[in-house]
Amino acid sequence: MFNHNRGRKALASTALTAGLALALSACGGIPTNRSMYSVHQPVVEKVQYAMDVTTSGSGLAYGEQSRLADWLEALRPRYGDKVYLDDPASSPATRSAVEAVAARYGVLLGDGVPETADMIPAGTARIIISRAKASVPGCPDWSAKNDFNPNNATSSNYGCAVNSNLAAMMANPEDLLHGNDDTGNTVRTSNKAIQAWREASPTGKGNIVSGTSTKGN
């Protein structure tokens, strides 16, 4: 004979277990950040590219300038990239030759040399490009999908759009770390352009006839 009381207890136990499981799973999707400070912040990563070139007494060996130019063409140096020369011989001729090639792509050799893993073979020099990249890991983040928000917290995706766009638009990602340390040359240059525009004579000034009246006859 079927025991109705036992069946009801079994159904109630199953429903209670399912309800607890649903509640626990919902807790994992509840946002917890109650501040206006996004947990998703830009991260700056530095990447280094290195190329060894053969040197000679007069600078770079024959054909190395063309090979260096092809390498720079492939990497397309951009604003914010830093180019270094690691020359164990410290040859001025080698540095001058490398500078001449780098100048075609609008980059200058930086002072100092970053460390690299491999030793530089004898009779060679190493050109290094240091490039910074900015991104916001974990975005987009829709992990907190539950509408239940007892903490009155911001969305799990809060800050992803703004910070991801900021990271993508930075010409020099290192500015996110310590700001722009420009010495003021850019400001002075822009001020010169503004001053020249203000002091320039109107383009139609030469066609104005003195004594001409704008009044009707």
C-alpha cells in the first residue's frame, strides 16, 4: 500500500534541496562591489623584440642595414615604442648606422639598454624594441547575472567599457602607469603655432581699398 505521508515528505525534501541549490547558485552571481571604483582596471604589459646584426669596423656589415630596415618595417615602430642598441664594442660607427636606419621610421635610440636573456655573440650588436600594450583582463564580465542585489553593488561589468576604451586609445600605454613626463616641448610648439595664427594678417586685408564706404549712396 502506498504511504501518502511518506510520499509528501519525499517531495518536500526534494523541493527543499532544489530550493537550497538554486539559492546557493544564485549567491555566486550576486555583485559585491559597493564602491564606484571599478575592479576592472587597465593592465600594461611590456613586450620586447630583439634582432642581432653583424658589425664591422665601419659600423654595420654589408647588407645589415637593409635587413634592419626590413625588420623595422615589419614591426612598424609607433609612438611610445623605445628602441635601444646593445653593442658590446660601443662603436660610434655602429650606433650612427643604426640611428640612420631608425630615423627613417621616426624613432630615436634611447639611452641605456634593457636586459635580454641571451648573450650577444662576438662581432654582433643587438637592436631592441620595447613596446607597451594596455588591456583590461576579464572584460566583458557578465558573471553576476542575478537581479537579486542585496548589497546595492555595481554590476560585475561596471567599468569595462570605459577602461577598455581608455586602454585602446592611449597613444603611449605607459602613460597609464606614471603619466606623461613630457618636458614641455610639445606645449611650447603648440604655443608657437597659436601665436603665429593670432599675429597673422587677415587673408583679405590686401584687397581692402582705403576710403571705401559700406554705406549706400
